[in-house]
Amino acid sequence: MARRYALRDDQWQRIKDMLPGKPGDVGGTAKNNRLFVDAELYRYRAGIPWRDLPERFDDFRVVHTRFSRWAEKGVWQQIFEQLSDESDNEYQMIDATIVRAH
């Protein structure tokens, strides 16, 4: 796997216990939360549509459904808040639809 698109071990340690689907949580146990989070990072950092997500991350439809559920529950917001406290600005994204270049 291209590690440059994945979480570092220290980042994973900071968020792993806040993610749904851990053993002991109500409901089903997630297959692999770290691989799932890495799939999302890969997709956004590579700038690819869902359909082009590599198969090693699972079927893109399954990944998209899980992504949407986490978004509705606010999980992604919690992850962002946890990891942005010590941001090293390795990745910065700018939405070109609102930035004017002269």
C-alpha cells in the first residue's frame, strides 16, 4: 500500500478508540477500521472518484456507504478535530471554486 496516503501509526493511535465498530461496541464489529480510514485518505489525496478506489480497499460501493454513515454520525468531524490539533500542514487543500487567481 502507498503509505504516503495512509495514517502514520501515531495518528492511528490517537483516533482508533473513537471509531465505531470496535469489539464491544453495540452493533456489528467493523472488518478493518484502519484500512477503511486509509481508503478515504487515499481517495481524497489521490483525487479519484469512488469508482476508481483500488480493490484492496473493498468494493467502492461498500466503502462509500460506510463513509456516508460515518459522515451522518459526525465521526469524520471528530477525527478531523482530533488530528488537526497537531497539524504539520503536510497536506493542505484549497477549493478552487472560491479562490480567485490574478
